[in-house]
Amino acid sequence: MSVALSYRLISNNLDRQLEITAKQGSVKLESEYYLENYQSVGSIDEFLENTRLFTTAMKAFGLEEMAFAKGYMRKILEEGMSDPRSLGNRTTDPRIQEFARAFDFESFGDLTMKRTATGQAVVDKFVRQQLEETAGVLDGEGVRLALYFERMAGDINSAYDILADKAMSKVVRTALGLPAAFSGADIDKQAAVIKERLDGIDFTDPQALQQFLTRFTALWDATENVASDPILTLFAGGGSSMPTISLDLAMSLSSLRLGGA
């Protein structure tokens, strides 16, 4: 299925897709374990020692590949985010900064895991991450990137926020038609170009965001040379003699691929 249609199917039916994802075996088991055990954690040591709990938390913030870097993450958590010179504030990875703000042991100590930010909110993020990863496997990287950008766009305050995030940067470069070599230019020059090209686009406006992602997915399909898809053909119509199907039915087909009824 094309990236444009796959993204539209998931985004337009997001609550249902999240519900389906939350009920999947491994996602359900890890979510339940987290909620049953997170409040028993009273220190950074206990957090890191419970590998299952810690890994779920890391996955929730898109940091699965760093789940084994416990020494580095310990330093992030110990230093916190209140000191501008802390490791968390010096990193350019917004995922790590968001993680450090949620699990703020420096400020809240043994009460950290009693906060709303470390409870159901983490599980909700975990489920969303799993949805995006599944979409990436089933429908391709372009769909995963579009869903990620949709989720993160509200936090963009400058072109530098985009450039600090590899996934968002890739979406913007694609949507703006910027060549791959653009990422090798001076960072300030990149920021200036992106700021100019995005002038007037308000990513906090749902309509503007969807228009931007429609452009991204269309260009992704064009540059990746996606082959014609049977479901897309039926949905869009392939001529006067071709039958068509509704968006609702196409969504149902998408749900079935994720294990929904």
C-alpha cells in the first residue's frame, strides 16, 4: 500500500489503531507489568535494576536502542535537567531530554515514580511507539516517519528543533524537496533555509499539519517509486470500469492487518 494511503488510514482512525495495538500480546503484557510495578521503584538504582520496567520506559520514548546504555542513562538521570550544564541539557537528542524530564529523580527523589508523568502517560507513549514501529514494518519507513512527525510537530519551536531530530529532519527535507547533500551543509545555513521554506506553516494547526504531511507522503511515494497497490487502486478508482471501495472499508482492511476484528 502506498505511504500516502497507509498514513491516512492510520491517522484518520488513530484511536482505533491504538486500541488494537494496546491489545496485542507483547504490548499488553509489558504495559500491564509496567503499571503493576512502576510505583514500587524508589530510586535510580531500582529503576535501572528492573530491566523489564526500564526497557519499557526507554521504548516509550523511542530509546530502545539505548536500553543497554545504563551507565550513560544513569548519569542523565542523576544530573537531571535543572542545571544548564547537565549531560541531559548538553545532549542534542530531544528523546533523551524528554525522558529525563519525565523521570526527574533529581527534583522528586523517591516520589518520582508516584507522578502522573511516570505512570499511565508512559504506557500511552509506549503503545504509540509500538503502533509506529508496526506501521513501519507493515507499511514502510515513510508511514512511521509521518506518524512520528504528527506526534512531535507540536513541540517544534525553531528550525534547530527539527535539525536536532533525525526523523523530523528527514520528513522536512523530503517535504521541501531538499537533496540529501543538504544535511552536510553548515547547521546555521540549514536552519536558515528551513525557516524560510516553512515560513507561514503553523504545525499546531491540525489542518496545516495534515497538508504538510500529505505533501511529505506524496513526495515519499514519488521518490521511492512505490508500485501500484490493489487496495489503493480500488480506493482511488482506476477508471470508469474499475470498482471503488470506501475509506471506512479500507480502514477495516488496515485494522485486520494489525490483528483487529
